[in-house]
Amino acid sequence: MQLTTSGLFVLACIGLGVWFKKDNSFRKREFIAVSVFWILALATPFGATAATKFQSMLGTGVKTATETVNSVSQ
């Protein structure tokens, strides 16, 4: 499974939405600040590189876990 940068961004947005929906005390300023942070974190070249690095680490971990489960179950 390959997680794209856009997919990672969508997951972050969904997580933020759920978090802010459950927290009754959040302010619109906080929502805007966190949203702008995530947009800048993934829209800049440095953020895109970090997201790609995170994506490869996550993919490697999932692949290793899958291989381990498959080898144990055989």
C-alpha cells in the first residue's frame, strides 16, 4: 500500500476535524492556526520531503509487519 502526500494530508484533515468536533472548547483561531500549519508543512518543499520520508518509514514498517505475520502463520 502506497500512501501519497495528498492521502496523508487528507488523513491529517480528517483527524483534525474529528478532534475539533469532539472538543467543545476549541476556538476558530486554533482551527485556522493548526490548519495553516498542516498546509504549510505539506505544501513546502521541506514539508513534502518530510512527508515522503514518513511515508517510506510507514510503508517499510507495514511491509515488515505483514511479512512477519505471513511467515509466522505458515
